[in-house]
Amino acid sequence: MGEPIPLLFDDPPFRLSGIVYGTLLNQRESLNRLGDAVNQPPYKAAPKAPVLYMKPRNTLARDGDWIPMPDQVDALQLGATLGLVIGRPASRVATADALSHVAGVVLMADLRVPHDSFYRPSVRHIARDRSCVLGPRIVPLDQAGDPDQASLVVEVDGRFRQAASMSDMMRPSAVLLADVTEFMTLLPGDVLMLGLCADMPALHRGQRFQICAERIGQLQGAIA
Amino acid sequence: MKTARVAYAGAIHSATPHPSGLRLTDGRVVAEEAVVWLPPFEVGTIIALGLNYADHVKELSKELTVTAKDEPLVFLKGPGTLVGHRGQTRRPKDATFMHYECELAVVIGKPAKEVKATEAMAHVAGYTVCNDYAIRDYLENWYRPNLRVKNRDTCTVMGPWFVDAADIPDPHALPLRTLVNGEVTQRGTTANMINDIPTLIEYLSSFMTLLPGDVILTGTPDGVVNVNEGDEVVCEIEGIGALRNTIVGDAVFGR
């Protein structure tokens, strides 16, 4: 039947629901990299609504876990970001009080099979078992500070690889929450990722990664 | 066996069909209208298929920029979108094309990891009906179908019954149809799925472990039409159930 995989996280004082939404092309630089391609087929226009995707429950993994490398894949992209953990039901929230719906933040590593197209990427690239590592704990906002000023330092095998800043987002966390909850309610324990940054490091078999942020902590993992 | 999950008299119950409506597990018999119908099982990951009926592919061909498919077209949905039988679905004021999609929903009963098609049906617990609404006005070409089209509150209707797999000898031979205000607008059969259930389970379980309660929405045939505020939409699959719901406007939500 295969090895057991973690279903739910119960990190006091906040219980995660297991529902995780990701955001893409929120960082200005990540959209700029596409250049005029955003106006060409198949996209034909820059995104209007937030570009969202799901990391289903089979993808959830904890700090320190070994992540299986999929067969026939040479490398995974390491998408380091901050997750907003919802603290009270958020439906049609106003930007001004959006963050009052957030219990805290958590460091996240979204491990993706590299793919170039943003048009209709296969879920096969996104929803691999244990490809969403989060932790080590949920840090309340009053300790973590402003999520939009957080800067994540990403290392692979102990070497600096990326500074993933949350300060270059077209939709800062409050605006993102307002735009997302305009059509979908988020519930306590749900997680909304702020966005992935350009220049995601590649991870190969046997490599270890670490994501650190001041006042938030450090998240580690490794590729089996 | 068919079971429902309903709210009645201050608690959530499991219920079975009864000539007068439903029979709750504690013996009470109640009318269909007297309960609040919930999705009929604890829903895990919602995995939906796009373009899994050949006729629906043809119907949407004008807007498709990619036609060659070498693998099933899969997208994921969150549980926040769910409502039960006899529920309400919101149609925003600015929508011009909002349509239902009557789909056979396949519920996983035991974990499935790297399961071959020949073994796949042993992982199916049962079936229900899903109406997977879309609002095409919000379609964008980024991570299609984007969540604003397909993951909206109240836009995934599921029920009324969870039907044990053992009661459905051939899930690939079920007539399905949709009625809007009593008029048939969509007709098809699950025999016309491009990727059948074993194929989908083999494909999905090759890269993601399917868990009990996960549900595969197997796509819809052609015949999707716009629905408006006040419309009553019934999605029927023979032997599985008739799933009823009502389209409501923004005013109901204070918008």
C-alpha cells in the first residue's frame, strides 16, 4: 500500500485544514521575465485575477522531510515563499482589515516539476506526493512582523542560492486576500501562499535545502 | 445502498431513502424538504476533468487553443466551493455565460498509489452526482481553468446520495441528463468518456496518492447552456440520483 503520508497538521495553537492555495506571477519580476509573451498566444493578455493553484493534501510534508524525486525527472524547482495561515473565516474581506483574518505565517517550499507553460500546466507537475513542505511552525503575525517585508534566504547544500523577497508583490498580502476572498471563502487553517519568485533554484537527488527568514525561522528538507 | 448526509433538528445525520423522504439512522422519517442536504460524504481532494467527453470538446472547440491531448486534462478544486442537494448557487450580476456541468463523481474508498487500470475499480467506494458550474466570463489563459471560473463559493453541487460501488455494476453505461426549469438541455451517457474511470485512477495515482474521500469529477458531455437567476437546475444520472439546485442573484448575498 506504500508508505504512510501525513494527512493533517496539528501545530498548536493553530490547526491546519490541509487546504493550501498557491499564487503565481504575483512577484513583479516573475511576470516581467515573461516580457511580451504575456500578450502573445496562448495567454493573449496579462493576468487580471490572481493566478492561483492548489496543493492538495497528498502534497503536504513537514520540516525536515525527505521528498521523493519523481521518476524521469532530473530536478525540481524550489519555490520558496511565505504562507498566510487563515485564523478566522475570510469571505469578501476588505483590504484594510484583511490581515485581521490571518493567524500567522509559515515558511513554505513548493517543489515543482519544471514546466515553461503557464497556460494549462499538468497537475502532474504540481501535485506530486510531499511536494509542499511547510513549517517548522506557524508564527503569529505579531511575532513575524509584516509579511510583505519578509525576506527569505534560500540555501541548497549550505550555499546561498536565492533571496526571495516578499516585498516585490503586485498584490501584497492584504490585497491578495481581498481579491481571492471576493469569490472563494478561506477558512481557519487554510493556507494561501504569497507568491513564488523568479530564479527558483533547482534541486537534484540527494540535495538539502533550507529556507530562513528573520523572526520566522528556518525550514529544511531534502530530495531523496 | 444509498446514503445521504443531512442536517435535521440541530444535528448532522446519515440517512437512507424512504418512500416518504428519508429515514435517519435514529429511526426518524422526514420529508426531503425538511432537511438541509450536505455533500453526501466527507470530501477530500476534488479532482476535476476538463474535456473528457468527445462531444463537449467539439462544443468548446472555438475557444480551445490546444486540441492535442496526450494526457487527461485535470484540475483541482477546494472544498469551500461545495454545496449539497437543493442548495443555492450564486450568479454574479456581471456574468453573461454561466453554465452547469452534470458529472459522474467517483469517490475513492482506499488509498491508491501507482495502481494499474486493471486493479483500479477496487479503490472506488462509490458514486454521486456533481454539478460543477463554470462562469466563462472570468476565463483567463493562466493556469486554466483558473480558480475564478471553477473554484467559486457555492459553484460545486454534490449529492443527493452516495451510492455504493457494489450497486453500480457498470459505471460506464449510465445515461445522464440536465433539466433547466423542467426542460431537458443536456443529454449524454457515461459510455462516452474519453478517459474512463480505471484509466483516470491509473493516471492520477501514478503521481499522487489518492486517499479515501478524494473524488474524481469525470467531466461533462455537450449541452451546456447559460443559466439565470431563479432557474432550477436538475442534474440526473440513472441509478445515482437527481441533484437539484437553484440559481440565486447577488441580492441574496447582500451584494
